[in-house]
Amino acid sequence: MHDDITLTTGRARRVLTERIWPAVHGTSVPLDVEWHVLPGEPVSPQEGLALAMEPHEVGTPWGRAWGTTWFRLTGTVPADWAGRAVEVVIDLGFDTSMPGFQSEALVYRPDGSPVKSINPRNQHVPVSAAAAGGEPVELFLEGASNPVLLGHDLFQQTQEGDTRTSSPRPLYTTRRMDLAIFEAEVHDLALDVEVLLELQAELPTGPRRMRILQALDDALDVLDLQRIPETAAGARAALADVLASPAEPSAHEISAVGHAHIDSAWLWPVRETIRKVARTTSSMADLIDRTDDFVYGMSSAQQYAWVKEHRPEVWARIKEAVAKGRFLPLGGMWVESDTVMPSGEALARQFSQGQRFFEREFGIRSKGVWLPDSFGYSPALPQLVRRAGFDWFFTQKISWNQVNKFPHHTFWWEGIDGSRVLTHFPPMDTYNSQLSGEEIAKATHQFRESRHATGSIAPVGFGDGGGGTTREMTGKADRLADLEGSAKVRWEHPDAFFERARTELVGSGHGDSAVWVGELYLELHRATLTSQHRTKQGNRRNEQLLVEAEAWAATASARTGADYPYDELDALWQQVLLLQFHDILPGTSIAWVHRETVAQHAAITAGAQEIIERSLRTLVGEGDTALRANPAVFAQAGVPALGVGPATGPTAAPSTLTELSDAELPGGGYVLANDLVRVTLDAAGHVTSAVDLATGRDAVAPGREANVLQLHQDFPNKWDAWDVDRFYRNSVTDLRAAEKVTATVDDGVAVVTVHRTFSASSLDQVITLAPGSRTLEVTMETDWHEAEKFLKVAFPLDVRAEHVAAETQFGFTRRVTHTNTSWEAAKFETSMHRWVLAEEPGFGIGLVNDSVYGYDVTREVSDDGVAPASGVPEVTTTVRLSLLRAPRFPDPETDQGVQTHRYGLVVGVDTAAATEAGATFGARPRELRGASGFEPLVSVSGGVTLSAVKLADDRSGDLVVRVYEALGRRASGTVTVAAPVAGARTVSLIEDDVEGGAAEPTADGVAVELSPFEVRTLRFTRG
């Protein structure tokens, strides 16, 4: 026979697109439409329903950016439609290629009850399955005219991302607001044809594909294109046999879960996310009511809390669907947060706040962590997931890698402490599946664990901006449940999938062959460690302040009986956790989001400071004695960790400052020295030498300068705020010139100030060496007015470091400094928390900071292939901190204006000293006055590091103490509580009892044995 494949497929596609789909609502009458344009922010549904309306003619432009328009639709079912299924069809001016990124609406009945949402790929509203002739129809639409910011012309600079700069012009034009007959048989025919068309495209040329093509031709021969509703059943009959042919017994199995992945903020502000969640969940509740097996999963307790607060009528529908087991609270976190930059304590609160909410509102706990779209995953996360009581971890984002294809889909992920968690990546490489034939085939062909496991997960629905699953997707799932040539699809809770996957991996005896150790590094979006510096600075500051506030408040409760501020702390933590969402903390949201974030962080700071000051006043009493409170978990300034002592403790000898002549240093310069280190600066304020006096070792590579600011052109191929591409290194400008340099000794501290200007910007550095400190501290204020530039500060170090160690949650991770493989070469920008350390045996140099997360490392060898006279090449390890960027999308004003940084060069340290230096650098002692100081409520010894002191979340009054081993070695120590204690036990990260957790407190405290990097949470019952 002749090959007529393209003839058949071309025929089927055109008929499907141009005839069958339009015939689903082919019979329609226009509705009467009225509207009311709100002048400002949205109003409640009750207010919206009561608005005075004016006539609206379909075809009229509507909707300024970020505006709200209420529409009222009225009409009557024609008499000859009696007994027919009737729907309202609404097109607000949609571009169907971009669901979730443009205008949307939530539909209400006159009584204020929600029906469902309207969006580009979900334009129908059911009225009646069997309408009565003459039946009146009245619906209200709360229309949101959100601008398209990531449209067909990607990553274009726009001012539409903030109400302060957006255009008032209408963005959309209404196209259709009709009452229509819903032709269910035509709709089913459309899905039959679509599923078969997509399936045959993925099949090899053979009997199955040929029979599908013949069935399509037969069906289209039966179909009368002028009488589609009348002939649809006959056409479907011609397709019945090929749709009934069952899948192969060994076919891949896909566990589908409805999904929308609503970003808590991104190309829209938080206030719009609240409405997006209400719209999407209304549609999902409606779809649950209209199907037998569909399940919808939604993460983020914060999003549920928003609906409860702002849309109680929608909340009632969610509660009902959750009770039926069809609406699935997933993830157990407050939001789908970034996991690289938040502190260990913040991640613990993501879990505790999320699980507490789900248990309080629904009586359930999530069994797994659901994070499809975060930008890389910390190597500390497996332990935290397991210690919070979770069984599994789910993500998808690593499929976005630029260079290396990840080798697993279902595997054990092992963290820095050795903990393992069962992890899954969907092999169809999307968290917005439409159950297309291409996606189904991709899942089958790409699944890496097919030797031992049978299936994968498919998150199904339009996402990012919301929308969720459609009835077309559930219809396709019905047809794909058992279809020859396809994977098998069934709606299923992820818990059931992971339980089966665990059995398959363990039972196969090959579980150890599917293990990934260490961070899940995303080879993309590396610049998220730097973009929007003020957002990151606020996060670091407030994480630390809230842990401090808890510790002082717990101490005040134990020592004075003061009320513990549970509600205040919960509210502040929840706000910080929201602002750690994976498009807020990474700096990839619109201007509106980051403007609000900076203001919210300032308010959180004020709230935390108020709790701290109130607690300390209660503790120290009234008096005029000069006192010093130490908020750090290490002793400093003569005061123990979390204690308050006299402000006049032992002091080291003052630092000295010597000015150098041109003969001593070409161009002149300065020497800053104390009992531990001697630092030389040139006349422009660069560090030419930093000597550890005990060893005589110089931290700075010979002939090089440190603390050199470097400016790069920074224009990635796409994803401006997210990405920095490797070629940025090809051009660099060293900012060497200094307009003004001054030097002095101020209260025993050697100080050099430097003023520089460059391009359109300027900066001031205050470089200090304090008495008794190994840290050369730099405080910098930059008036930044660059475009598409990347600012770094370089430290070429005289160490041959095969690895650098960078702090992560509750420990550190080591990364090699070479680029032997493509995996290592791809890590040209990596993450840290408070410190990074370059070390060779016996000597190390650290960099500490108060608000930086990104850094890079390069190695240089001096010999160029020729051995020097000494026979030993000089190896330089250059570490650079990433300070500021200036991308133009999605916020064209990213990082513009005055920015502040604090960082320090720590000379002659190891991981223990770097850990302490990092912890104290951002937790300076507080000066106050009162009657007397006090000893810490909790103290630790024996290599145990304190992380948090607080009262239990359940408000029992129990004291919770979290400790960890910070250095990657075993520790044997004690945790001592300086207050009456009736009992002690180990609990989970979220404070649940665990098996075998009992501990016996003694006069010396509770003995603690910790394995490398282990996190332990202790709960003390107060006596």
C-alpha cells in the first residue's frame, strides 16, 4: 500500500482543530453583560456582587494592568434547549498559549458561592446537565487583568511589573460571553481523536500505528462536518476498537496527580496569588465533584491559610474535598521554599509550620516533601527531611540542567550526615503535564530505573500562574488508563507511588545502585544566589534575629515566668518563611514583589527586635550597670553564648596602624596589626599581605592583591535575573582606582576608609582590624547604578586547596577546586551561608559575610609547564564573593541604589574556627543597662554546637534545644539546662516524640553522642 500517514494525520489535525473542537459549543446565544471597573485594589466578593453595573458590549477593551473588573452575565435558556446540557462560555481576550500568565476570573453565583475559574484553557462554566427551557441564568465574574510579562518575546525589559510604573491602557478585549449547548459526545470525540493522534506520533511504523491511522480515516469518513453533533457517535464507534486495545503487561505506569504549582509570588504580587489560589482550587473542587477518581494535590500551607482568611466560601469546598481524600495537601512545608539559602532553623520552621497547619486544619500530616521547582537542593536536606518525619522527596527541576543529564529518576538521595531519603524526578521532565502523547512516551523512554521499578509520577495541570487540571486532561487520563502502545495512567496519591517504589527498589536488591550523594546542584539559575541583595540581606538578618528572640524569650520564661510570645513569633516566622519562596528569596520576581519584601523584612526586624528588647529588659531588671548580651552560640567579648555579662570584660591589646612610605611599598600604603595578624594595604586600599603571626604564613598569594573589586559584563542567554552564563568571565574590569583613602586608629581599632567611583556608581569601604581578631573586616556601601553588570570581590589566596568548604545548613559541604569533569566545570558559581574556607593541611583562610550567598573558586599554577628553580609550582586558590547584579528582567531596577555589605578575611583558621567566625560575624553583642547579667539558660560542651533554644510549638511549656555536630566528625558532649528539669528526650525536627528518644538528665546535663553533621532536637520537661 502507499504511505498515506501524513495525509491521514494532516486531515485529522485540521478536522479536530477547525471543526470538532468548535462544535463542542457550536450552538450558542449571547448573554447580557454588565461591568464595573474598580479604581484600585480588589474588594471582597460580597462587595463585588453589590457593585453598581453598567452595560458592557462584548468586543470592548477592558482591564488595565493589575486591575479588577466585575462582570454580571444574565440570560435565559431557550425553550428548545430543554433537557440539554448547557454551559456558559467566556473568552476575556485570552491567548491560549499562555495559561496562568494573563487575565483570569473567578465565577460566582448571585448568593456569593464560587463556581469555578475562567482562564485561557478553561473557558466553560456548567449551568445545568439537563436545563429547563426558560431557566434564568445569572453569574458574576471577578476579572483580574494581569499583564503578560513573560510573553512570546521572552525576557524583555518592562515597567508593567509594578502598579507604580504600569500603563493604564486596557490590555484585553472581551470576545465571547455566551450561553451554549455542551455537546458531550462531540467533546468525547475530540478527546478520542486527540489521544490517538498523539499516540500514533510516538509509535514506530508498524501494525498498531497503522490500525490507529486507519481507524482515524474511518471515523472521519463517517463524520459529517456540517452535522458534527449528529454524526459524532458514529465516528466514535469507528474508533472504539483501537481505544479498547489494552496496554502491554509490562507497560510503564504513570501515577497522575492533579497539579497547578501556583508560585506564591513571581510575575505577580502576593495579593494576586491569593486570588489565583482561590480561582484554581474552586475549579479543582468542581472537577473533583464531576469525576470519580481524579485527585488534586496542592502544597504550601500558606496558600491554604490565604484561602481560609480571604475566601472562606472557597475554603469550605477545599475542606470538603480534603475530607473525601480527593484534594491532597502535599509537601508539609509553609511554602515551596528555596532550600539552598535558608538557614537550618528556617527549614525546620518550614516543616513545623506546614505540618502543624495541615494537622490543625485537616487532621493529617504530609508524608513527603514536594518541591518540583526550587533552584537546586542543599546537601543537608536529606537529614532534615528524615528528621522532620518525612518518607520521601519529590522534585523535577534538575531536568533543567544545562550540561549534564541526571542519572536517576527514582533513587536514594544521601546527605552530608549519611541520611538517605527516597527521591523521585518525573522522567517526562515537567511539573505541568497535559498528558500529551509526547509526555507519556518521554516518561516511558527516559525512565532510568526501568530494570527495577515500574512507574513514575506525572503532575498534571497548567501551573506556575495556576489553572490546574482541566476536564480534557481527566478525559485523556480515562483513555490512557489501559491503552495499547501507551504507558498506563491512573490518578494516585504520591504516597501510594512512593510506597510501591520503595518496595520495588528494596526488593530488587539493587537499591544501592541508585544513590546520589551530596547536593542536587542545578546547572542553571546560578545567579539567584546574588540577585536582589536587599531581599537576601533581610532574610539573613531576620533568620538570626528570630532565633535570638526565641532564645531570650525562652530564658525569660524559665527565669522570670514571663509569657512566651508564641503568637508573635509564629506570625514573624510565617512571614520570613513566605519570603523564602523560591521566586522571592532568589530574587526572580517582579519589582512589586521585591519592593514589598524589603518593607516586610524591615517590619519583621522591628517585631523581632521588640521581643528581644522586652525579654532582655525582663531578665536584667532595672539598673544602670553596663551590660553586654551575647546573641551568638559561641562566647564572644568575654560573655558566654546566650548569656549577659559585664560590658567591661577582658580586652586584647589595641590594634596598630603604620603608614608605609614609597620606599617601603611602591606607592605607599598601610600596615594594620594586632597580636594575631599583620595586614598590609597598598595606597589604593587593596590587601597585599595578610600574615598569620603564629605561623608566618601569608594568606595572600605572592605578587597579588586581595579585596579587589571586579566588574563583569553580565548578559545571560536567557532568564536574566536567574542566570549567569560561563562566558561572563571572558571580560572583567578590576576597580583599582581610589579617589580618597584615609587611615586612623579608632578606640583601639585600626581603620582604613576607601572611596571609589566607577561607571555610574560609587562605593565606600571601611576596612578594620579589631584587637584580638583574626578577621580583616570590610564594611561597604555601594551606590549602584549599573546595567547588566556583575560585581565580585576577589581574594587570591596562597593555599593549595584541593577542596573548599562552604557552610550549609547544620554543617558544611566540600567542593573540589578543579574542573576535571563536566559535572565539576558546571559548578562555576556555588553557594555558601556565612563562610567559605580554602585550606591546606595546617593552614586555612576563610571568608565570612553577613548577607552573601554566591561565590566562585579558580585555581592557578605558576609554572606554565616549566618547573621553577625550587621545583615546586606556586598554586593560587582565588575565592570571589558575589556582591551585586543588575539584570533588567523581570525587575528592571534590580539592586539599583544604595546597597550595604559586610565581609571579612579570616587568617589562619580551620573549619572549627571558620564556623565560629561565621556565627559571631553576624551576631554582634548588644550593649544594654540593667541590674545584673545572667548565665545562659542552655550551655553545651564536647564538640556540640548549639542551634536553637525555644519553647515547644505545642505550647506545653517544654523547653526545646536543637544542637548539631558542625565539623564532620563524631562528638561526645553534654547539653545542660540551668533551670529545674523533670525529664528529657530526643524528638523529631518538628518536636514529635520518636522511638527510643528518652534521655536521663543529670547534674552535668544530658549526654549527647553525635555522628558527623548530625542534628539532634532535645525536649526538656520543666520541673
